[in-house]
Amino acid sequence: MTNITFTRSALFPLLLLSGNAFADITADQLKNELVGSESRIQQTVIQGQQKLLDNGYQMDNELKQLQAQQEKTRQSIQELKSLQQQLSKQMQQVVRGTMSSEDKSSCPIVEPGLTTQDGKLILGESEWVYIDEANGAFQTRVDTGAATSSISATDITVFEREGKRWVKFKMPIDGGKSLDIEAPFVRYVRIKQASADGSDRRPVVRLTMQLGSMTEKAEFSLKDRSEMDFSVLLGREFIKDVAVVDVAREFVQPKPDAALNVASKKAAKQAAAEAAKKAEEEKKAAEAKKPATKKSENKKSDTKKADASKSDAKKPVAQAEPAKDAQ
């Protein structure tokens, strides 16, 4: 502001210098004038501050609108990429449908940006992995330095079910909660710790997992990872045959939709139940037809016997010839 603000102490020497000009002004008038000047100055300052606040609010709103537009644009781009990937995958599947089994093995499905030319998944340093037995997707560390994959587990118990060994354990999750999981036991494995001289003996289980477009069973050793950043770790025994890793990237593969997977499992169970019910109904219907067939056969047999007896009754009885005298 270029306006000069004068206080009472600053105006007093000026009044003394120009005493002739202000000779007719009384002390009360001067006081009132100074009070009015201060009030006007304060009002001007308040108005300026209010304008600054209004401008700030306006800029904040415009920034929020810009951020919302950017988010919509990002979502639109993501949807377009997803549609492009789906279209490409469908086209490849149509082409593969006309190919022989040998050609299919030599020509895997390639998803732009998600797989290599030979069909292997592209993984970043971290990825989303859906664990079927836990009904959830978890942020997972991809570690080529670890041989075996691992999942966080506490209260581990090995037990028998129908003559086979299983493992039940709790998987710690956020908020101090945990998930109860049961999985088939595979073996025990010894893991050498980089921070310790000894080794750690852990049970290994087989879990069904989904990573990107791939769903398959994989082996995981059980260890309490609640103090670590990731509850799941993928090791090189799993990675070496199905994926390549770019450590400069993360979350390359799309996050699996847990709700969609649950719905798919429910639909599959329902379809299996309906198929079992239909098979049971067909079995009952087949069993119901068997007695009727037997009755029909018995009826036919009785009819044949009756016809045979009637035929025998109609045959003429042969008369005995008179005996000749012996010569």
C-alpha cells in the first residue's frame, strides 16, 4: 500500500509547524478527526484482508476443480487402457481358437504393458496378490533374493484331515485383527536368516493365488511378518518360470477385485451344487425306471408261459396202437 498512515504523535509536529492553518481547530475536533482517520484506515485494511481471503478461497476452489478434472482424466485413461487390453486379449483368444495345440504353446497370450512377448508377467518391486483362502488382496513384496515365498502367520498348528496333513494358522492384518486360514501341508523348510547365524524351520503350505491375469497354486512358508512392511513375499521359485521383475516399477499388474472373486466363487459353488442336484435327480429317475422294466419283463414272461400252456392244450393226444399178437 502506498498510503502513509499518520499516528497522533506524528501529526502533532506538523500541526505546530502549520499553526496558522489549524488555529481554528479545537482539540475535540482534532481528536474526532484522528479517530475517524484511524477507523477508515482499519476499514481499508479489513477490506483488503477480506479480498485476499476471497481470492484465496477462489483459487482453492479452482485448484480442487482442476484436481477433480485431472482425476477424471486419469480414470478415463485407465479405462481406455483396460479396454485396450481386454480387446487385445479377446483378439488373441479368437486367433488361438483356430490354432493347433503346438502353435498355442509357442504363441502365448500377450497383454500390452503387463506381459512380455513370450507371455511372462511383468512385475514391479511390489504387487497386489489375491489369496483365495484369505478372501482378500494384499500388497506383496517381490524379492528375487528369497528362494521361497512367504506369508505372515501366527498360532501355527499342523493337524490331520482324512489321512493327510493340514495346517491352520492366523494371518495378522491391519487394525490388530487376523484371518483364520487352513491349507494343505507340503513340507518343512529351513530358511537361513541374513541377520542371524542359525536357520529357521518353517512349515510350507499350498495356497491358491491370483496375480494379474494368472491364477494358480503356489507354496508359501509360514512366518510372523507383522513387524514387516509386507505380509506376503514372493520368492524366485515362483517368479522364475512365470514372470520377470523390473525393480524400478511397482504395482504393474492391476489389483484383483476381491468382491468379484468372491462372487465368482459363489457362482462356481452354485453351479456345482446345481450340477450335483441334476445328477442326483437323473440317478433317481434312472433307478425309478429299473423296477418298471423288470415288471414289464416279468409280465412278458408270464404271457409267454400262458401262451405256451394254451398251445399244449390244443395239441391232439396221440392214440395208442393195438398190440399185435406175438408170432
